Amino acid sequence: MASAYVGRFAPSPTGPLHAGSIVAALASWLDARAREGRWLVRIEDVDQPRCVAGADRVILQQLADCALVPDEPPLWQSARSAAYACALERLVAGAMAYPCACSRKDIEQALAALGRPRVRHGELVYPGTCRHGLQGRTPRAWRFHVRPGLVPWRDRRLGPQAQDVQVEVGDFVLRRADGLWAYQLAVVVDDGEQGITHVVRGEDLADNTARQILLQRALGLPTPSYLHTPLVLGPDGEKLSKRNGARALDTGDPVRSLNEAARQLGLTSHPGPLSDALVAWQRQWGDFYNRAGD
């Protein structure tokens, strides 16, 4: 049923929205509206050292300028520590999480001793050093105990996907050595509590999906439908970001900014006004949804 649909846009307030992030915002809004569902906004500020003061307010204003208004008040992850702690306790009680004393250097040395590749997309593949105990060392972080085997899932745009998380990632962090909650745990707990049924986000996050499915299963939470949108690339060919010259989204002319985002999604440009453009794109997106299905 259409009313059962709940989607979300979950920006990190490391700066204002730019041409890349508005693509995911527009796509998630259109997907919800095409299904007559609800659309939520969650401020993913769990990684406080990376957050920029006031960026959350700027992002919410940019969305409002583009008429992308959530159906409920936004949720801030920084206010959700108790929920994440409760989830970690459940995982520990079920022998699905354990403390880890390893530093990055420790992991690098362990991988070198095993003759295994050390980097995957900038992450160290954890070899499970502390899985069976700390050997008297002081715990630093908490990790999820990954079991072997492929985790299959289907993306509405990318098609069938699969990942052996144990081989490609290893036991991943749930709570960091600095005491901050890891993205993987926070996003799964929040999606579950908010009743998210459909996740529409950038393709750069597709690699996280298998880990999140494992956590959903471990916590008894449903797995949403996933759709990962095309990335906007910077001059260096990498994902557009502040580091490679992304400028803050100009919401003084929202129709122009959203037209560019719509083109990135394969939708037809619309001259406006904004309300008419959004209706036209919603209709086009609905056609895409009917083709792609869940």
C-alpha cells in the first residue's frame, strides 16, 4: 500500500548541500511522493568532529528553499546515543559483538603477517584479532562479529548485488575508540525506529548495504528496499565533495539547481515554476518506479 511507504534523506552536516547531495535529496523525495508515502529528514551528525557548526540549519533551509519539506520534524543522531547503546547491549548479549583493543597500526601489522591485502576503499580489512579475547589488553572499540558467507541484495537501479563481508570488510566497528558511535550501527537503528521502508541514497553508499543488512538481521529489524542514485563527479573524476571543489547549492534559483539534479537522474528539464517542475518530475519518477519495482 502507498501509505506504508516511509523514505528519508539523511545528510551529514559537514557543510551545506551541493550539486551532488541535492541529487540524492531530490530522488528520495520524488520516490516517496510517487508512492504517496512519507518523507523524513535525519541529520546524521554522529561523527561530531567532522560536523560544521550551523551546517544542519543551512541544510534544512536549502531543502525548504527547494520545497523539499519533510513530513515530520527532523531527527538528529547526536540525540540518539541511548538507542545506540541499547542496540549494542543486545548484540553483546547475543554474542554478536565484542570489544577490540587493536589500533590501526596493530591491524596493519596483523595483515602484513598474514600476507593479506591491507586496504579496501581506504579501510583495513579486520582480521579478527580480538574475536576470541583481548589477551589482557585494554579495549578500545566494539566490533560486530561477521559470519562467513555472501550477503545478497537487490538494488532497484544497480540490480542484484552480493558481498562476503567477512572477506571484504571483516568484523566492522560499532563503537569507535574515541567513544563515538559508528555510522553502520546508527543508521540501522534509526532506520528501524523510524520505520524506513525505502532507502534512496548515493551510489557511494551502496558498499555499506551488506553490513547494514547483517545488523538488521542481528537486531530483528526489517530490511528496506534500496535504490542508489548516480554520483555527480568533480573535476578530478571522483565523487563531488568539498574536497574537490563542490560549491554550496545555490537556492536563490531553486528551479535551476533542481533541473540540474533532475538531469543527473535521467529526468527531463522543466522551466518551472518550482511547484510545476516538482509535479512533472514526480510523474516521471513514478514511471521509473513502476518499471524498476521493489
